[in-house]
Amino acid sequence: MTETLTPAGTAPAWIAVDWGTSNLRAWAMARDGRVLAEATSDEGMGKLSRDGFEPALLRLIGPWLEEKPPIVACGMVGSRQGWCEAPYRTVPCTPLDMAGQVMAPTTDARLRVAIAPGLKQTQPADVMRGEETQIAGALRLLPGYDGVLCLPGTHSKWVHVSAGEIVSFQTFMTGEMFALLSEASVLRHGMQGGGWDDAAFDTAVSDALSKPEKLGARLFSLRAEGLIAGLSPQAARARLSGLLIGTELAAAKPYWLGQRVTLIGAEKLSAAYARALSAQGVDAQRLNATECTLAGLASLSPQTEGAR
């Protein structure tokens, strides 16, 4: 657990919480949007039973609760396996809706926890939890934005946004596939250590975009080249990433071809997507994921200046 305490005598106006499968993050917020303090723990949804959420939150933010500030939460905390289920809203719709929040059941009188619901798409079937809050934040940071948002990650999202609403979206398991293939498949033997090879990444992206149907064969060639041609671990990792991202881009082409594209995600991963898109003539803007999350949660807090 890590924590930064608020300055002496400073009480938060509200508390922002992003509760994922693996981690819990919280921020003590001022009314004007300043972050007064932040705290993180590894008590994500995946490690908790339903009755474990309130104690986990109290362990993390107990010192901030003296004046009972409202708490706004997003992410897997609202899933079926979370603290309490916040039913999905159906697209097309705005990313967030103040009236759609669900209040978590609590026993500590200091806690008032509102959970933002995720979004669902009926055809083709798709869902998101947490990303809708980042999208709402991006729309606050980029007023009047029309175009496409890409949120790279374990499950990458491509999202068409128009007139303040999410029109459609599509999810790709690219990040999870990279983790499984590099850590749990036969390919792991040739990917030990760190390092990166930009040229290998670029070539793999181009190859996957032009021939995505050959992904399975290209993947095994990483193993074969490591055995008989001395393919370095850094080149193998970069090629694996490039093959997977390139295949994703091939499938997501209707989202990015000729469109305004903005990336929301971790710096290193967003940079890889930006590099791959740049080779296709797309100059993607980048936004910080945490800043988008906080801006989105701020739109739901009644204690925020300018909340909608």
C-alpha cells in the first residue's frame, strides 16, 4: 500500500476511486479539481469477497473520512462480482449519467459510495467497465470532440464518439494475448529479459496489417527463429507485440481509417500504438489515463465545481 497524506488541516471535498480487478486507487480531491492526496493498494476486485470491499476501502482512505466526503467509484467494483452490481447502460448513450449511479451498501456511517455503471453493446455483443469514465473525462478535456478513442490495455477498446455520445465500440484481447503468449506459451522461452527492437516491431505491424490471416504461423516463427537463427529476446518481444497490435489494427480499420484518433492509456503502450498508427498515416493524439479517469469521476461528483 502506498499513500500520500493531505496537507495538515485540508479535508477533501470528495474522493475519487478507481477499483479494478488487480488494484484499488483513490484520490482525495478538492472542489476545484486539485488532487490533495492519493493512495493505492493491491486489494483489487479479484482478491475480495463481497463483504471485503468496505474494509478494504476503509483501510486505504480511513484518514480522509472525518468530514464524510462523498465517494465516487468506477471500474470492476460495480461488476457482478464486485461490491454491488451497477447494471450496464446501453449504447448509444453518454459515457456517464449522474442518475445511473448505484449506492453501495455500507455499515460505516462515514461512507457514501456511488458507483458508476459500465456500458454494453448488444450487437455485436460487447461490454466495458471503467473505460466509460475515462471516455467521459476525455470529452471534458476535449470539448466538442468527434472521432475515435482508442484505449490500449489488457482488453483494448476502440470507441466511436459523436455529439457527446458513445455510438459504438469494439474490444480486442490484445494485451491479454501478449501476456499469455509471452509468459505461458512455448514462446516464453525466447522472450526472457527486457529490451525492445523498434525495427522488429515496425516490420511485424506492417506484416500483420497486410496479412492478418497468417498470425498463427507468424507466431510460431518466433519460436523457430529463436532456435535456429538466433532471434534475440528483445526482437522476439517486439515482433510479438507488433504482430498482435497489427492484427488488431487490421480488424479495427473502420474505426481509425480517415478518422481523428485519440489514445488513452499508459505511456509506453500508447506510444507503441501511436507508432503503429503513424506508419499508416494516422497522427494520434495522446491523453493520460489517470487524468481522464479523474475528469470523468469529477463529472459525477456533486462537490466539484462545474460538475455536470
